[in-house]
Amino acid sequence: MVTINANAKINLTLDILGKRTDGYHEVSMVMQSINLFDTLTFTKLDAEEGIILHGDVKGVAKPEDNLIYKAAKLFLDTYKINSGVEINLIKRIPVAAGLAGGSTDAAAVFRGLNELFEMNLGINALCKMAEQLGSDISFCLMGGTMLATGRGEILQEISAMPKTNIVLVKPKVDVSTAWVYKNYHKVQDSVIHPDNKAMRKSLIKKDLQGICKALGNVLEYVTIPEYPEIAKIKQKLSDYGAMAAMMSGSGPTVFAIVEDSQKAKDIVSKIQLDFDADVFAVETAEKNF
């Protein structure tokens, strides 16, 4: 039996550079893992038992449609492993939230089965599989602080973000990532693009004020007009003393950088009274490999 914790992520920056010939968008973004996590436990089964998935998999009609199941099948098929596997999921990361909840679970499957079947595969082999399933999975395998380019799968390790207190607020709306990217062209001429060079310089200096100033996400220009509650949450977080607040990914989750853990707890208490939302006090997390 093997147990893996699957960390969520936030985007310190998210920029879109253009549309690719394969239909994806060319992105450049600084991604950061946080210690809000799902837990997956893996147990070997006889081959004829196949892949059995237990746990909270909301929004998926059939287990075979879940990224967890797809990742397990891909791993077993790729390495011709004649075994079944039972996967138990404890879900804590909200779904459709801009926090890579599905991608990080898939990454945990690759890590967990690598350990369960004693394959000793390196990170490059795992990332090669990850690219077949989703753009964020490679980052979720690596964790820490990374610059992601291409469609999100090309990773460059950069200076780690200093350990930082984060407040997450996920309103009770689900945002389709596909819808957000599909509608980006409507706003692309009016967006302010984030400065990834400034972000990287601030990360090197461990300058939290500089990191806050360099935050930026072009997808806010698509998501916020459709879900104005996101803007209200950002404003409230600032009113309550957060250093900075921004939407993560395609939304709707907003994260706030907070100076210390007590301030984070205070903000959580206040925000919970203002909005019908899932609210968490978390911290940045280090890389997995």
C-alpha cells in the first residue's frame, strides 16, 4: 500500500502569448504549489479486478472518465503491468476551481504507481506520460515554483517562493476552463500582461512585496465579467489586510498573500461571514522531486 498527498497549485502569473496551430494557447506562467491537498492510497489487486476507484469524484458520470482512472490505465498499459489497482481518494481540493485538483490527482497516480510497483522511473519518464493527459499534470508532478511555457507542459525550475501564508476563497460557482480560454480572444486586445521577468527577480530576492506587485492573470479579464463575485472577493481580501489578491488559473478561486498565519486566520473568519464560499488558510509548498 502506498499513500500520496496531491498538492493544489496557484498561478502567480498567467499570460497568454497567442494561439497555437494545435488549437491550444501558448502560455507563460509562474506556478506555485500549496499545501491544500487530496490524499490517494494505492493497493495492488489481481489483474482481473482491474482499476477500482473509491472516493469523492463529483462531476464524473463514470469512473473511466475520471483523470485518476485514465492515469492509472495509462501507467499500467504503458509498462505492461499485469495487475489491478485499488485507489482510495480523499478529496479536499474544490473541483472546477482553478487549483489543478484533477491534474494533481493524476500526477499522484503516476507517483503512487511508480512506488507501488517499484518501477524507479525518473521524473522525465513520468512527465512524458503526463503530457498525454493534461497540460498541468507535469507541474503537479514536480511541484514547487516553476515557469511553465508551451501549453503549460514545458517547465523550468526558478527560485522558490519563500514560505508564505495564503488565503484561498472559492465561491460556489464552477468555471469551465475550456469556456474561459475559448472566450479569451474577445478581450485579448485590452489586457495588461503580467511581467514574468519582474516576478522571477522578486523570487530570487525573496521579496514578498515585489512578488505581490508582479502578480497578474490575463484570464481575469474573461472570468470576472461573467462572475463579478470574484472581484468582490478580491476587494474584501484587500480591505481585510491582505498584501495582494488575484484569481488563480481560469477561476473562480481567489488567493490572497498574507503577511502571517494569524492574519490569515483572521481573514478566513471574516470572509466566511461575507460569502458563500469554501475558504482555506494554507501555505506555499516545496517541490516533490
